[in-house]
Amino acid sequence: MPIRWAYLKRVLAGAIFGLYMAHLLFFLNPQVDITPGRLATVTIIYGLICGLLFGSALWGLRALRVRIFGRRDGEMYRAHGFGFVVLAAFISSFIYWTHLVPVRIYLPIGAVRILNKATNLITLTAFILLALWIVERTADRRTSRLIFLAGFIVIAVSSFFLYQRRDSYRTEKRTAVVANIGEVAGQRPVILVAIRNLPYDWLITIDGEGALPFFAQARSRAYFTRLEPFSTTSPKSLWASLATGKLPYRHGVTGRFSYRTPLNGPDPQDRFLLLPNGVGFRLWGLIPPVQRISAALPAGDALPIWTMFERLSFHSAVIGWPAAGATGASYVVTDRTIDAANAPDPPGFGALAARFNGTGRAREAIINALRHDLMATNDARAAIASHRFNLNVIALQGFADAQRALHVGTNDLPPKSSTRGEAVRAYAEHLDHLLGDLARDFPDHLLVVVSPSGPVPPPSTAVAWAVIRDLLFSDDPGADDGFVAIAGPDVVHKENPSSAYAVDVVPTVLYSAGMPVGRDMDGRVLIDAFSEDFIHRSTLSVIQTYEAREIITRRSGS
């Protein structure tokens, strides 16, 4: 039985969709090594699968239409079917375009540029196919077949130009690297405090009411700036980037799972890290068999900053970091340990808890959040006072728990006259008091306070309608900015500093402590936070990666 050209056109429509989606899989996962052979194999497999599935389905619909309504033109030849090829090209172009905005925080800027070029190339291909289809509508049988072959060649050429080498995106793996540490290393202890969900705008408003003396001093005398929102619906991804100074394509925490398929190589790190919330190739599925791998926490495949200190033989303490394990630092108190502790309430806790008596059912959750933060701070104070640790990391998650209990689910600060507004302000004043005590009692430490996002992170667009909705009904993009505050020796104040990013915190802390900054990190050092004298004394050094099998430490001047 001869194969009908109209059927082949429908198969080509499905194949072009599968072809471009196979390329998208690698565009969204630049950490996966891509070679011409691997790309050709994946393209052929997805092209055949999608071509046969979609082509047969479209041909079946045509057969059903002919059976019900009969042939429109009798026995006369009428070119048809090539329009599905044009439609598949435009749909593919639209899918590529919808990925450009949400992937900017997940991928390196170079990968975003490549994805942008690919979108333009597919769009150009779609318009060329559209022009061919317009000519084919009135063509005879022979010309129609020639146009079909021309369209096939155009698609093949576009596929060839989609191939891009991305070797520079892969983490460089080395057996041994050299770390040059500064003269101040070991003499400049750091306290890093991460507060969950305290937005910059809320802080400015409450500070304007005269209720936050520590933050008022930080804004006027220390370094204080906005932290750009981390556009992800996965808090795990946010905290992993905050701990590592790397974007999700490096640490691998982009959702609940990552995936291994026959398309990957033997390297355990060479797996697909798909974006959360339906964004990415998960919409179209992966070639079975698929092995689903839970995302590792708290930092995925990358090392958190406290382990970096340990690798250079400087001790660190970690208290209350979300999902942190019991290893990786010299002293670790997990958030689960804090919640399970049955310690007595500290002095003055009753008076503090009384400020939340009017919150109704939310009171118990708020009290537990207060108790959690106080216990974490007390553990941290004991660790800092021992002078055994060069890095002390504290995560205070109680403010986010209080927001959840009070049903504060928007980026708008509740009015001061309302019960929720009063409770939110009381908790913020409590945090200000805790931070003020740390700054006063440990003046020789560099204090870095960071809140990585507001209560409602910007959504990662998952479907076409969401893209259109965001264009028509755009919210204030700065409403959920976080903040970074740095106080302590050699810190200077600067008016209107440039905004920072979550990945900037780790390089800044490493530099301030005299440690080298990882070349494979995606953040930058917030150099404006430090005095010129300190900058002259502390030369910025880099290390290829902290994840090498062996690190050889050398001190400057020795």
C-alpha cells in the first residue's frame, strides 16, 4: 500500500515538534554534555515518536471527517496537510518563547542567550514554512511534493544551526586545586543570619515608624541594599543558591526531583534538572525508562559555604538551616533538633508572648515560631562566644511561620491598626532586638543579615495563558524584594548601592573572611560594602572549585 503524501505531511508536523522539543531539553539543561552524536540520536528518536503519534492521530481525524462528511472536492486533487507543519513550527516557537522569562534565574546568561537565538531561528523557520504553505495552497501535485521536500530541507537546516556547544557551562572537575587564602583568614569571624520572608519594603515601612533601631543604624551607617527577587516557586532552590553562591543549573535543586534516562551519560551528575511547576520538558515527558531522583538538600550537588570553610581547615557552625544534615560543619544544630528540643522558656519570654495574645488561633503557631528563633539564637550565641568557629550560620524561619499562621499571603504589609499588622510588626521588632544584641555583644565579628525574598515569590510561568496573564496584569516586580545588611569592622556606608542577588552572599562572605571565591560561582563580591583600607589589605583571590578531590592551601605572604 503506497504511503500518502498527505499522511507524510502530518507525520512531518509531529516530527518537527518532537525535533524542536528534543533540542529544548538540552537548552534547559546546559549542565548535560551535548555532542553531535547524542543530539542526533535524541532528535531522531523524538522526531520518530512524535511524528508517528501526531501524524497518525491527525490522519485518523482526517479519515473520520471524510467518512462523516465525504470528500469536499470529489476526485480532484487538492493540496492539504502542509498547514499542520507550519502550525507545529509556530507552536514550537511559542513554547520556546514562553521559556525565556522563567529560566533566567535557573540558567547561566550564556544559556539564556542561546535559547533566545534558538527561539529566533525557529520563528524564522516558521515564517519560511508559512510562505511555502501559501504557495502550496494553489499548487499542483508535483509542485506540492517539491514544496514538501523544500520544507523538509528548511527544517533540517534549522535543526543543524540549533546545535551549540556549551562546554563552559559544565562544572570543572579537578583532582587537586590550590587555594590562596588572605592574611586576614582566621582573624575575621563572620556571623551569617538568614531571615525567611522579611521583605525590603516592609522593613523600610516599619523602620519609618521608629520601631527598628538595629535596621535604622544599618541603613544609616552600615551597608544596606535590596536583594533582587529570586524568581522561583521552589524555596529549596532559593535556599540552595543562597548557601552555595550558584544558580540552580549548578547545584541541581530545581524542583522535587531530577531525572535519569537512557539519553544521559554514565556520569551520575549528568542528569536532567527540570524546572518546577510544569515548566520545561516535563510537560512532554521523557523517553522511558525514567529514574526519578530526589533533590539533595540543603545545597544539592554543590557545597554549602560552611563546608567550604571546613575544606580550608577553618571551623564553622550551622544552626537551624532548612533541611541541613548533621554533617558538613564542625557544629550543626538542625532545624528538626530545635523543634524537638524541650528546653524551658528563656527569661522574658512570657512578656514577649503576651504581645501576641490577640491573634486568636494563630497565637500557638506564633509562640512556637518565637521559641524556635530564640532557641536557635541562643545556640548560636553559645557557639559564637566560644570563639571556636570562623563562620557562624543561623537561619531564623519563625517570621515566615508567623506569616503563614496569620494568613499573610500577599506582598502588602498589613495596616498597623489591624491585628495582623500589629503582630507582624511585633515579630519584626523582636528580630531587630535579636540582631542588635548580636551586633553589640560581638563587635569584632562581621554580621551579614540576609532575607532572600518576600512572602510571595514571583511565579515561574508554566503555561501559555500564564504568560499572557502576566503581560496583561503585571504586579509590582519590586514588591517582594529581600535585603542584605552588612555591619562590623571595615564596613562602610554607601548611599543608594546597586541591588544584590542571592548568589552574591557567599562570594561576599568568603572575601570578607580572606577566603578565595570559587570561579564556578555565579555571584559577585559586594565590594562597595568594605572600606578602601580593607580592600587594599585583602586581595581578591579565586579557586577553580571547592568541589575538587583535594585542596592545597597556601597563605598569602608565606
